Amino acid sequence: MNSMKSPKILPWIAKKAGISDELALKLWRRAVGEAEYLTGKTEGSEFWGLAIERFLFIVEDEVGSIPSNTLSPAPQLTWMWRHQTRMSLLSLMAAQNAYRYWQSTWGSMVGPKKAA
């Protein structure tokens, strides 16, 4: 398994979920192992995205398994990750569409040169 540092947001997520930092680190390492297994990589946006997504799912599963006589359940965190991912993709799509529009406009202004 990949021996990487944990994300700096890990203690915040642990606090929000009502789990210890040690348990959060253990769950992070599990998520990293799963992401590495599923992607076959230890770097790159696909790997990191999946590691974070798996971590949030694992934390939610762990919190759900805590007996109900404890404090109120922790908030669901995966919606935040999905929303952030969607917003990032929308920005990339907008940039790509702007580039295609510019390329199309430029191509129609200059046009293909015809042989005389």
C-alpha cells in the first residue's frame, strides 16, 4: 500500500464525524489502499479523487455502525465531495466550450486557403 501523508482536512472530518483522529487515519489508509487497488495507480487525479471519495464513504459507514445511544449522528460528507466535483467539471466544460467556440470563430474568419 502507498505510504503517503494524510490530507490536512482529516482532523476536521474526524471531528465532524465524531470519530478519533487515529480512527480517521486508519480509515484513510484503507481508502488509499482501495483506490490504489481499483485504479492501479498511486498518483494522479483519478487516484486522489477515488481515495477521497472512498474515505468519505468509509467514514459514513463507520459512523453508521456506532450504537445509537451515543450523541447525534454525524453529518453526511459525501454530498460535499460530489458537489465540489460537479462544480469543477462544469468549469472545465465551460473552458472547453469557450475554446471550441474561439477555434470555430477563428477558423471561419481565416477560412481555408484555396489554390489560385
